[in-house]
Amino acid sequence: MMSVTDKIIEIIAEQAVLETSDVTLESTLEDLGIDSLGLVESIFAIEEEFDITVPFNANEPSNSDFDISSVSKIIEGVTRLVNEQAA
């Protein structure tokens, strides 16, 4: 089974139409050329993949409890949600 990190990098790379090797933990979605629609699609793909609900409001991203400032922050957030769900 893929790790959360690998799976998220795969989802984000797919959205950005990049190779997974082009996506680093420090990458921002902006760096990768992912626009707001791509972000929403990425969140949907992550929710589906991990069977979680991401507390993200596309209309007010700054008011969300989910940090999308970098790939590593997205991974941290998803890992937290997956762990909460498993608890």
C-alpha cells in the first residue's frame, strides 16, 4: 500500500500534469501551476482516496482549517484527518 505522502504527491502530480518527481514537499500548488479548479479537483481526489472530508472552503480558503500552502502542509493535514478517522 502506498504511503499518504506518495499518494498525495501522485494526486497532485496528476492534477498538475507533471511527473511525481517534479513534485517536492516544498512545492506550492502555485509553483506546480495548479489553479483553483485544480485545487478543488485535488481535494475531491484526496477525499475519495482516503475516505475523509477535508475542511476546505474553496470560496474562502483563508478561513479553512486546512493548510494548502505547500505539499508538505497538505500531507500533514490529510495524515491528521486519516488518523482522526481511524481513532
